[in-house]
Amino acid sequence: MSGFVINRKAPVWRYFKDDNPPKKDMAVCNLGGCKTLVPCRNGGTTGVESHLRVHHALQYAELLRKKRQAQPSKSADILEEEEIIALENEGEGGREEQTADGERPESSMSSVSVRSGSALSVMGSPPPTPESQSRPQSARSGGPGPDPGCRPASEHRVGLGLTMTQLQLRGGRQQKLEAYRPMSAKEKERCDMAVAHYVVSCMRPLNTVDKDGFRKMVKVLNPKYTPPSRRTLTDKYIPRIYNATRENVTLLMKQADYIALTTDGWTSGALTSFISLTAHFLDNDWVLVDVTLSCKQITEDHTGLLLKPEFEEMLNDWNISKNRISAFTTDNVMCMCAAFAHTVNNGVSSFTGTCNILENCLRKARSLRSFMTSEKVWRHYNNPVTSRYNEKPSKLPAPCKSRWWVDLHLATAVVAQHTWLLDFMATFARGKHIAEVPTLEEVSVLKSYIQAMKPIQKISTYLGAQKYCTASFILLAIYLPDPNSPMYGGDDLDSLGAQEGEEANNDEFDDIPLSENPDMIPARIQKAVVQKLKKRFKPDREEEGVTEAEMIRGKACYDIVSRCSYLDPRFRGEILEEDRERAKELLLEEVKQIHSTEVENQGASGTGRDQGAASGSSAGARTGARGAAAAEAVSALSGLFKKRRLATAAENPTHTADDRFAAEVTKYELIPAEDLETCPFQ
């Protein structure tokens, strides 16, 4: 007969059950792997509640909360809310320390919490004495011996309270008062700034600091610290970080004589338009630095007339004068100038739009990719291929209109897995989808496209790098894939498309021939793409379809990239002779302009010095004869040195600006060429 059915309505019985076979005045704990026999004489709940209090603190706190809700008038005998939370924390800590078989390690223990002035002692008894520790559990509780799944109370560490007004014992030692002292204002400020830096640098939502999970994590890391609210974060700390960062960026840009700017516009998924401005410059140590100056929301149309005042406002905000801007690189939309990657994308799109055979093959590859995105289809394809060929197939990438290289990756995946796809489609769904796989002729077209575009992709990837000096490589990027250029790479371009570790002339798909279609010759595809690049960066007036505006814009781009290529020791000897001569001509004009400006400044400063000497003489006359004599001597010596410099320049014509520039060019060209991996600024 069961011994605990007399008071079955008590909420404590949900944690206990009858023994098998039933024993009088005994109950079995059914929490986890405990299974401890607990005495319950005449159906009383004292023994079972004591068991929960000592061994299952989390469940005991839950029981106390239910009692409080059921009997609100007896608040003096019920644990207050903060003490229940302390019990839950202790219970969670003890539960985390449980081992896999349900047994707690020796160091695990739920503390005893006593509410000051309360008649109820939560989690039971005072610290165990040596006598009580030596007694077996059966002698203390009246039940059988200890169960392996539940540790006896004598093995637990016992503490007092978790509130600020109570003592807390851990392993028999009293907690230090330092744990209860509040954080100083300076330490609180430092922690708040660290939280703000985390939100800003990791681009987390501002309401992260108000999330319960974040606050609980911070409370565990430092119980004395309370993170700032979202309003405090946005009103105080983020503006402080912005001002400090802006000050550092301003100091950095003051080190640069010239600044290159890049910009781009885009539309977010919420259909909100933005435009950004990034500055690139060299610091005092000749290290390339890039900083984002602004990112603004645009509510008007993206036209040149409307974007011009936006850029002027950004430049004025950072005090960047136009004479300090060395270059301004934008994307390839009509309201802006050109960028290399966008120009390549336009060239590839233009060729594929006019080459019907290639467009049809790419359309079929996209259709195959859509069919293979089904989870069921991919599972039936992936598992047999992995088991049969001992190689896991890669998923076909999704197409993207604004990124031409995605079609290249898709074509590469289709060609590489063509045999697997044919074997799979022949057996899947009785072969009714085999038409989705491109034919051998279509795969040959894709292979020709891959062989032509992989070198251009490598070149475009290098030019898109942000931490490298790449403007000097633009002319070579035009010459290398151009069959009509004397710098044409020819068969050596295959090494650009080869993967790391492969030989330069190794064909990736030896069993698939190239297409015999004359429109799909790799050199012809490369020439069609290069036409767009030449039109943008080195236009030819005799070329058909080039407008006067395109000539002016292309000539300006060519003047910039020719000087960059010549001044870069990595590519100085790789460009054409006409490029070098044009660069020297432009550099000589720039040197003459700088020289004339310096002469004018020297004249102005000389006048200022003479006036200063006169005023100094007057002051000297007032202060004494020695000061006047010194100022007069300095003025006389300065005039003498100036006359000697002019006489030397007249007698020796080799000291003209042209001759000095030629001498510097000769010295520069004697410097050995550097490797591509070398930074030209170091």
C-alpha cells in the first residue's frame, strides 16, 4: 500500500512517486536519476520538502513560488522573490555541474540562503558538524542508506544568503567584502564604453543592450555591472566614439598631401538608397590607409546634378579641397565615371548579349541549377556521387546579373560535373529530366568561355583589391588579354586561370574539346571584352563608335594610369614606349608647374623677410644697436646667396628644370624592377 496518497493535493508530490513495490511511509524522488527513498510518515510533506531543499534547489524554489501564489497572506513564511531567484541561480549552477550519469561532482553544492528575521530557513539546516558528517544518511533522515544518484547533505558546501546584507560561505570560507562593493564611476564608464565599442565595431543592433540574454551574460561575467540602456548608448557613448574616431581620421588625413576618393551607390533590401565616400592616402610611413568618410541616404534620383551637391557637402564636411584630390573612382552608371570591374562586367554582358550560342548555353546552365536546388533532387544526386566517385559534388552557384563572374563559376561547375550529371539524370525519375543537362556541344561552348574569361577574372580580382596599389596595373590589364597588342599574353594567360599547385598549361577538362564555333574562339572573346576597356581607359579616335565625350573622358583616364604605371617600379618596363613617353611629358609639365609655384612663393617670402628685416631693424633701433646690426647682416647675406644662385644657373644651363628632370628620370630608370608582390611604397 502506498504511503503518501493521504495528502496527494500538495504540489510537492509532483516530484515524487510510489516505490515499486509500494512501501509504507516511503516515497521515491523522480527527478533525473535521483531515485532516493524519502520518508513521508502518515503522508506528511516535511521529509519530501526537506529532500528538495537539500538536493534539488531549483525545484524547491519553484515549489516556494507556487506556495507564495497560493497563500499570499503568509508572506512572512515565504521566501522573497530575490531569494527565490538566488536559489534558482544556485540550482542552475548545481545542475550544470552534474555529470553525465546524474551524479554531482564533489565540488558541486547549492548554497543555503537564510532570510534575515524570517522563521523559515531556506534550504534547511546550519553548516554540518563533524558529528553529523560522520553519521550515515539513514540515521539522520530515518530512511535507507544513501543512493548513488543523490549526494547526502553532509557532502554539500553550505553558505549563507546571496544578498548584500548576508554572509555567503563557499567551501567553508567567508566571501570577501570586495564582491559586494559597487563599481566605481570610472570602472562603470570603462565597461560602458567597451559595450558601446562592441555594438559599433561588430555592427550589432542598438537594442542588443536591452535584450535579456545579453544582460544575463553580462551579469554572469560581472554581477556588479549593469550595462547601459539603448537610449544611453545612442545619446552618450556612440556620439563620443564617433567624435574620437573623426578626430583620429582628421589627424591621419592631415599627413597626406593628396587623397584618392572612391564612391559607390546601392539600394538596400528595404529599397533605401545609399551613397558612400571612401578616402585612400599614404601616411607619414608610406602605408596605404583607407577610411570611410560618409555613408548617406539618398532620397532623390541618382542623377549627376543631384549627386554633385551631395559630394561637395561631404568634402566640405571633412575640409578636403579639390586640389588635394588625386583621383575620384566611381562605379559605371551613367551619372558617374568608370570603374574597371564595372567596365569588364559591361564588356562581358555586351558579348554574351550578342553571341546567341553562348547565351543559350548559359541559360541552360541556369535552368539546370534551378532544377538542382530542390532538396530532394540534390539528395538523390549527392549521395550516389559521393559513394561511387568518392568525391563530394559542389553545389551550382546562383546567377547574378551585376556580377559576371558568377556565370563563369556556374559554367565551371557544370563542365566539371557533366559526367556525374549525365549519369544521375539517366536514372533519376526514369530519365525524363535528362534534357536539363547540357549536351557535349554545349559543354564545349562553355569550356571555351571558361578558358577565355578565367584570366580576365584573375586580373579583375587583383584590380578589385583594396589594400594594394592597382591603378598602375590597368594598362597591363588591357594589353595582356588583347590579341592585337604587342603585350598579348597568348598561351601564358592559361597560367592565370590555373589553380594553385597546377601547371600553367594543364587543361582542367581534358576530355572535353573546345568549341569549333568561330564566335567562341577564346582570343575573340577576350578581344570583345578588351574593346570596352580600351574605350574607357585608352580610346582610339579612329575606332568606330567613339564619341567626343568618350574621347575626353578616356584621355583623362589614360593620362592618370600612364603616369601611375611609369612611376611604379613593378610595371615601368612592361608598358609600351608610347605610354612611357606620355608619362614623362605629363610629369615634366607637373614639375615645371611645381617649380614656378615654389619660385613665386620664394619671392613672396623674400618680400616678407625684407619687411620683417625692416621691422626688425626698427625694433632693433628701439631696443639697441646690436639687434639692428644683426638684422642687417642677415639681409645682406641672403641677397648675396641669391645672386650667386642666379649667376650659377645662368652660366650652367644643365640646371634648368628640363635637364634636372631628365637627370632624375635617368636615375629612376636605372633602379631594378620589382616583383608584383612587392609594395611600391616601401
